[in-house]
Amino acid sequence: MFDWEDDNDNFENHLNDDLARFEEQLASNSVGFFDSDRLEAIIDHYLMNGNYSKGELAAEVGIQQYPFNTLFQIRRAQALSGLGKLKEALELLDSAEKIDSESMELFLTKAAIFSQLRDSKRAVAFFRRALELADREEKDEIYLDLATELEQLKDFKAAVEVLEEAMRSNPKNEGALYELAFCFDQLGNNAQAIQTYRRFLDDNPYSFTAWYNLGNTYSKEEKFQDAI
């Protein structure tokens, strides 16, 4: 990593310089060598700003200059996905997986593409594979995405299990609590919902969302005094 990455102003200045240089070289159809970190920053800038065409071009440069770094294949697949070229993106990811079969981001990207294709079964499978490789702090969003796909499959029981695991992993994951309420509603299982919220509140007594969900659930059971 570069020393200037510790300074946001310097990082922005270098990124702007790199973007200008890259676009000038694109215009002249002659792109020179870029350090991998700086090329990654260029690609991420384009993808985050929805400029998928230029993101793809920059990722292609990365593939040419760093053929064994699967990150650039993943980034190109993400750009292709943004452009709606989902089949081409999946083919590229399949190729990258032959080089690196332990990439969490690769499996997340596959899962997101299958979600776009409304193939929730495959999306679930790849979200689960990504979870196996994720660090603890990376799991929050994956749990929620996985639960959403399980909800699409009407497998609310499995979604509850995932969301409860999300809450154990990070009690501050408010999104998991909101989704849990929806799933218990779909299951009509108020007794389990009450048990889950009370157990959670024993360890996390300051969770507004858990108290709110518990009150709502007591109300559905017509236990109005408890709800109050």
C-alpha cells in the first residue's frame, strides 16, 4: 500500500491524477503500466459512480497487466453485470474460480448475479460459500442478502435461522431484527418470536428494535398488558 493512502487529500489527488492519465491514454488507444493498487482504485471509482463501460475497460487493462490476479476478472464481471451482460459475467467468474477457488468476493459476485437472474437457489448456495470465507466483520451484509434470497424461496424457517445467527454474530445488526419480524409474521409463529426476542434482550437490553418487535408480537397474541 502507498503512504499517501493514509491521507485522504493525497489519495484523492493521486486518484484524480491517475484518472486523468488513464482517460488520456484511453483516448490515444495506448494504455501504459499501472500499479495494481492504483488501477484497482480507478476501477472502483468507475463502478461506484455507475460508469460500468469505463470500469470494464480499466478491468480489461488489469487482466492484461496482471493475468493471475483474479481481482481484475471479478471487477470486470461486476462491470459486465452492471451493463446487464450477466451470462458473460458468469463465464468470466467461472474462469477466475479455476485460478482462485477461495475468493469470498468472487462468490459474492456470483450470488448477486444469480439474484439478478432471479435464481434464488443458486444465489443462496453462493452466499453460503461466501459466508464460509468471510471474516466476522464482513458477515453482516451477507447474512441479510442470504436471508432475502431464502425469503424469495418462501423458506422463512431457514431465513430465521440465518437471521438469528446474524444477531449472535453482531447484536447491533438492526437489519436482521427487522427481517426477523417479517419472517416470524410469515410463519405465524408468535411464540417462537417472543422467545427469540426475550432471549436476545437478556443480553442486549438496550435494543430499541427488539423491544418494539416484542411489543408488536405480544399485541398480535392479544397480550395487551405485556405489549404495553
